[in-house]
Amino acid sequence: MRCPECGREMRLSKEESIESFKGSQVRLSYDVYRCDGCGSSYVDARSLDEAWKKIWDNYEKTNCIPSPADLRRARENRSESLCG
């Protein structure tokens, strides 16, 4: 990826931060593009979204919260048993 500020090639690095989620501290790990030329940095949004998704999935599992896919399957099975 080229730096939008100076046009130089940017290097990809991993960044970690501690964030608050549902009253707990969680560690996020995501990609950041850094320019050694001008010092600009840009967070990779897809990587950050994936990091938050992992946090949410772990929260669902830990707290026995059904995922949207689980709820959909349960509704489909229920409608089959009512109609069948």
C-alpha cells in the first residue's frame, strides 16, 4: 500500500490495544500500515473488524448467547415441526 500523504510504500505491522468491552478489558490485535517517510499510520479497518468479531464471538460462547445462525436454525426447525 502506498502512503496517501507522501506516496512512499508503507509497511504492515501488528498493533495491540486494550479496550473496554461489556465491563471487561479485552486485548485487540489488528494490522496497521505505517509510513517510515512521513510518519503517517492507517489502521486496516477489515483487520480491526475481525478483531472485534473474535471478541464478540468469545463473549457469546462464554455467556451461552446463541449466534444469529443458531437462532435461525432453531426457528427453521421449529417451523418444520409445526408445519410437518
